[in-house]
Amino acid sequence: MRSIYLLSFFFLPLLVFSQEFEPNYDEAEVPEYHLPDPLIFDNGQAINTAEDWERRRLEIHDIFEREVYGKSPHWDGESRAEVISSTDNAVGGMAIRKEVKLSLIRQGKQVDIYLLMYLPKSNLRSPVFLGLNFYGNHTLSEDQAIRVTDAWIRNNETYGSSENRASEKGRGLRRDNWGVEEAINRGYGIATLYYGELDPDFDDGFDNGVHALYQEERDENSWGAVAAWAWGLSRVMDYLETLEEVDATKVAVLGHSRLGKAALWAGASDSRFAMVISNNSGCGGAALSRRRYGETVGRINRAFPHWFAKRFSHYSENEDELPIDQHQLIALLAPRPVYIASGEEDRWADPRGEFLSGLHANPVYQLLGKTGMPVNEQPAVDQPIMGDIGYHVRSGGHGMLPYDMHQYFNFADKHWKSK
Ligand code: GTR
């Protein structure tokens, strides 16, 4: 008996770990769950005023830091910016294109990130869409002047990366995904950088990328990679605030998938981002964890142990114990406009769970005098809705497509141009 007990003690976790993960894609199998109320303090007191919410907001942000993404450090280093290339003849002569090396320097260490910007030629300051890219700045344009990143990169045959290095082969292949031409035509700038320059996306023990700027003792609440990417977006925001061409009161932070998780956390942590856009961000992003539909907390922690605070793995197969759920991440963005987009076939990211997060953030938007999500039911495929919270489920699968960008520009027009 005792030996059976011992055997199961040692081998059961191994068994659970090595078993193929079977995602649930059956709505009828979604367990019953109870979402934590964003409008009740942890001590049980109700939130009735905007002032109460400010305090509750901090409480919720602390919980996300501690339990999910990890605590990012305060930036007390030195930042330097150097324009490494520029032209005023981009996008058919309609835009200025610049690539800027931003150096983050602290305690004798330096991390260089490269920001690619397209800005409309205009006498006015332009609103900007800022987002991290997956395969390097050069994938946004055929222009040879744009640098090929020398940072570690995931191998991908289509985008020309092998042996963890990017190559010329990827040049221009992601241009349409970013809607650069449409942005410029509509008066918006695009700013992007390769996410691996902030933190290479592998489980490296946190001794490279921006983590290395801080020689800290790590604990189970220390920042993971998603938090590092989000923190980097704030460093870019520091720079955008210094530019005359940019309207820094209208910067939308956007991201796809893991970078959508980073965009949401950046928006939640830094209120300078006036608009937040989550494209197919899924588990650990906009999707409710308690639904356990598609990717789950356990699966994401096992597959990507470096993305979140170590503490998050406490909730693997244990979602009901989470003191928050992802609707509260959306609530942290209130009253700012936020857009959540899903792909119909991207079931791994749980489109319905992404919609519900927005819907369950409504009480906070409403407390602050807004509407939030303007519908109660998930809209039909390819029928975007745009309130303070926007949502669409696009036909097709996982990806950030021109259709998605088109909606984001419409959403920005609605919030930024009608006034
Ligand atoms: C998947 C991961 C998702 C999503 C995606 C991506 O493998 O399970 O959470 O982030 O990667 O970033 O493309």
C-alpha cells in the first residue's frame, strides 16, 4: 500500500505533465464558474464611487502583478535615442520613415532596441499605433534601409529565420498585416519593434534582455517575459512623448497573441496608453481563465514557463483559486477605449471567453460613466461592434490581418476624430 502511495506520489505529476493536453472545445463542457467581482474590495466592501475604484484599481493591479505577470521594476536608468536611418519619401511620398536605436542603460549594462516608425507628413501631431512585432522590423517593408535584427529569433521558414537568426528572406513579408498604407492615409502613425530585442522568447533563466538590467534576486512574483515586453512598450512611450510629430495623448498600444497579452498588460500598467487593442490574445490575455476552453493556465505555464510570474503556475488546473480573472484586466483599462478581437477558428484563444471578459468589465466602465461593451451577446462573425469596448470575431483563424487593422483604425476614428 505504502509503495503504491509512494509510486503515485513520484510518478503522478510526471504522468500529468507528459500526457497530451486535450483542449476542451465543447461549450457544454465549460465548467460552471464564479467570477470575482471587480467592484468589491478584497475585504468585502463594495465600490460605489470613482474614488473607490481608483483604490480598487490599485488593489487589482497588485494582484495581477503578484499572481500573474510578475512585478516589473521602476525605470531609473538612462535612455538614449539615435536615429539610424530616415527618409521623407516613404509610403509613396506620404510618410516619414525613421528607424531609431533606443539604448536602455543601467548599472553598466545596456540593451538596444530598434524602433521603426511611419509617420504621416502633416503639420499636426499624429496619433500612433504602437505594437511589438514577431519577426523583425524588416518584415514590414521591402526597403533595404530597414535593419535586420541580430537578436535571437524563433525559427520560421516562411519569415526566413533559421538557427535563431533573422534574414533578408523575411523582408516585406508582414507589410500588409500592419496596414501601414491605410494608417498613413487615415492620418495615423505606426511604431513597432521586434519583441525579442526586449526579451528573447525562450526559457533562459531571465539573465538576458531587459531582465538583465536589474540584477535582482528573483522570487515567485518576479516579472516574466510578458511583463518585460510590456515594460519595454512603456520605455518606447517615454521616447514617443519626446517627439514633436507624435500626439502622445493618442497612442494606441496593440499586439497579437502573446504580444496581445503584453499590450493588455502594458495598458493596464501605464495609463499613458490612451487606447488598447488585443488581437487574439487568448489565455493570459483577454480570455477568461476559469472557462478552461482551448488553452488553459496549466498548459500555458508548462509550455511557456518564462512568460508569467512563477506564482501563476499555482493556478494550473486550479483556476477557481485565482483571486482575479481576465475581465479585471480589461477593467483596469477603464475608462479608456479598448478593442478585443478574436478569430472564429482560433478556438485555442477562446473567442467567446475573450468577448465575455469585455462584457464583464462593463460594471467598471459604467461606474465611470461609460457604457463599456455595447451588446450583451457575442456579435456574429465579421460584425464589429464599437462602444468604449470594441469587439469583433473575424472569419478565419489566428492572425493579425488587414481586416483587423481596418477595424482598429475605424475604432480610433470613432474615439479620436469625432471630438
Ligand atoms: C501559442 C500560445 C498562445 C499564443 C500564441 C502566439 O503557442 O499557446 O498563448 O500566445 O502562441 O503567441 O502566437
